Amino acid sequence: MADAGAKKSNTDAGAKKSNTNAKSGGKKKEVKKETGLGLSKKKDENFGEWYSEVVVHSEMIEYYDISGCYILRPWTMSIWETMQAFFDAEIKRMKVKNTYFPLFVSPGVLEKEKDHVEGFAPEVAWVTKSGKSELEVPIAIRPTSETVMYPYFSKWIRGHRDLPLKLNQWCNVVRWEFSNPTPFIRSREFLWQEGHTAFATQAEADEEVLEILELYRRIYEEYLAIPVVKGKKSELEKFAGGLYTTSVEAFIPNTGRGVQGATSHCLGQNFAKMFGIEFENEKGGKAMVWQNSWAYSTRTIGVMVMVHGDDKGLVLPPKVAATQVIVVPVPYKDTNTKEMFEACLRTVDTLTEAGFRVEADLRDNYGPGWKYSHWEMKGVPLRIEIGPRDLEKKQVRLARRDNSDKLDIPVSNLVEQVKDILDRIQENLFEVAKQKRDASIRVAKTWDEFMEALNQKKMILAPWCDEMEVEEDVKKRTKGEIGAAKSLCTPFEQPELPEGTLCFASGKPAKKWTYWGRSY
């Protein structure tokens, strides 16, 4: 999926005017006015172009004049803030404290952990000039903050009473080297949280890894209505320099690609040894700490767009929608709009007081049909229509974004009905996404079955011998224009592995079931 934003014009067909996105190079490409407010591509026919259009037309992002960088508009930031509020409260219950470390990293510190720096080296951006003067020593911009923080962990941790040390920062990071930027999924700068913790024992570290991973599952499944698999990464795919990595993995049926949704790493004692993070234990002896790091980013939002969006635009789960309900007046010719507008505002007040996020669209330069398309494009979960007949009958009409169902309800029962329907929309989005994800899973016990499923864009569950050389060979044998297959994760919930089961790729005895596929 290419960085198409620099080559598109954002045509709002309903408003009959054209907005040209900021260019990052190349010629502008006109988007044909084919559907409602400008979507010219269908999700099932040209997923990449469809996605690029949806994130712009729904007012989630705007393209910037540096390729791979994007402006996150308020519609996006509201979603991020909702997830942030949930996660921040949960980690504070775990006694994690927020902090902030500088954006810049000295080369000596960055290069201290060999495996770690090799894993990130191609993505590190460097500051080499101050004004017109060359810096004597280039300064790196953080791709992640292990090497930024850990010199100070060694300063702050002296004895067992200083443990555990649990820190988190909400910040941006920069990862530069890649060829196909995609909003939210693959950008050169992105927002995330990164937690960094230190413990006296491995048991404490192991416990926290899974505790955090469960919070990530909840973000995806309870807030974004996206099914994920919790599991462990292979040695080849784990965090560079870490002991082991766990993740939540999502899947995009339209593209046949997995998405690493969030990661929770146990770093073991490797970084502690590199940075001298040791403490005096209760017996007076010296010991190295056990460390974890964990993060999720604005990638979560891109996964949500890909999973739930349709040919009308964005589809937002109610829990994260900036506006959960939009109220639209539907005047007929010679209608007394004053009374209708007052009814709309009363509806907004009633629902706002009940705790919902509600707006009324009372603009008089657009008709109801244009407004319907506009708010459908933006993914608002529920629309309330109020026309002359609704006023007479003391009712309103509800229209669901997820399945287009409509229902007339009495005003007297408004709050209860809206709550019930928003809950049902949230549940339905998850169930539909889970059904589509589950329908995309194939079990493959042989190489031929594996390749057939891979060519059908499936998420493949296969028995594996758990050898790094075999995974490397799978990557080589499947390498092509659309990318190689790799292990996504070994799920914690393991199906039964009958005795004598062989690895799909090597023919050696299988040790576990592992998910495979192409990925973003």
C-alpha cells in the first residue's frame, strides 16, 4: 500500500469543491467523483486506494509535505485519547508512573547493546547539522527508548528497596527507513506509549508481561471491537536484544495480512548487564535486575479502519467514537424549522446529560442526504433523524451505521434505546469481525497445504518444529513481490498436537502450533 496521499486530490462531491492534499513529490492524481462524498474505490476491489481515501475523507489524517509523516486530525486524536485514558488508568493501578525522557540519543549509548542497535539501525534518523555547521558527533532520534532510559535506571537503582521501578512515557518516536508508508500502519513518526520496568526476580517480570498483554487485548477487543490472538513471538521475530516477546496479533481478511497489534517484551537481564543495572539484595549480595518493555501505538487506529471500514467510509465502534450520535433535522418544504431545530437541540441535551457524545448538524447550506453521507463517511455509529412527522408522533428515527437498520422510537424512551443500540453496535462489530477473521484461518499440515492457503490470503495455523533455520527457509521460499510469509505468533491457547505430528516445512517432529502469514 503506497503512500498515495501525495498523489491524490480530496474531492468532496457533496460540497462541489476540491481540496488538494499537500504534495510530497510527484504529480497530482484526480479522484473521480463516483460515490457520495468522494470514495472512488471499493474495499474489495482496490484495498490500498480505498484505505488512502477513507483516512482522508473521514477527516482522520491529512497528508504532510514530508513523505511518511501525517497530520493527525481531531477525529483521530479523540480515539487515541479514549484509549489513552483507559490504558493510563489501568497501568496506574499497577503502580506504573508516567515520565518523559528526551527525544535525542547519543551514538555511544545507542550502540551499547549490539543486537538491539542492529535491529533498529536501518530505521534510525540522525541529526548531523546545527544551522549550517556540522555536528562533531551526530545525534540519533529515538526509535525506541531502552538505550535512552537505562543509563539512568543504573543510577536510580541501588538496593532492593528501589525495586520494582515501573515507568511509562507517552511520546513520539521516529523510524525512518522503509519504502511504502501507510497512514497509521507504517509511518516515519508515530505516537505511542512505552513502558519500561525493572524487577528483582524473573517471576515478577514474567507476571507483568502477561498483565500488560491482557490490557492490549482489551484495547483491541473491548474498545476497537477487533479480535486478536495472544501469543509468543519466535526467536527470529522477537524484540532485538530481548529474552522473549509476546504480542496480540490482528488479521486483515481483505489483504490476507497479519498485523502485530502491540507487544510486551521480557528483556531478561541482557540490558541490565550492558548498562550495569544492579542492586544489593536482602542478603547483601549484588544482583542484576530483570526488565520488561511494552508498547502500543497509533497503529491500533489503522487496524480499526481496515477491519471495520466499508464502501461508505469509516465505521467507528461506539466506545471510541468522538461523536457517538449525530442528530439531523429532516425538514420538508414549508416546514417550521425553528421547532424542528429546537427538538434536535433538546435531543442533544438529553443524551449529553445521560453521558453520550452527541452533536446536531443544523447547517442550512446542506440537505439531509448530504449530511447522511458526510456522517456515514466519518463513521458515526448512530444517526437520529427528526422530521415533521416525528414531531407530531413525539418520536425520532434511529439509523445504525454498522448495518443500516432503522428504527422509530418514542422520545420518552430515548436514553434507554440509544444505550441499548450503541451496546449492540459495539457487540455486532466485534462479532462480524471475528466471523470474518475466523473464516480466514486455515490449518495446514504440509507444505503444499501451506502454500495453497498462503496464495488464498489466509492466516495459517501450522505445526512447527520451532527452529530458526526453518523459519528463515520459509521466508526465502515464499519471498515474492507481495512479501514473504513469516511466523505471526505461537498462540497461548494451543490446539491438541497429536503425537507424531510433523512440521509442515521441515518434516521434523513438531513442537507447537504457530500462526503464519504475510504481514504489515
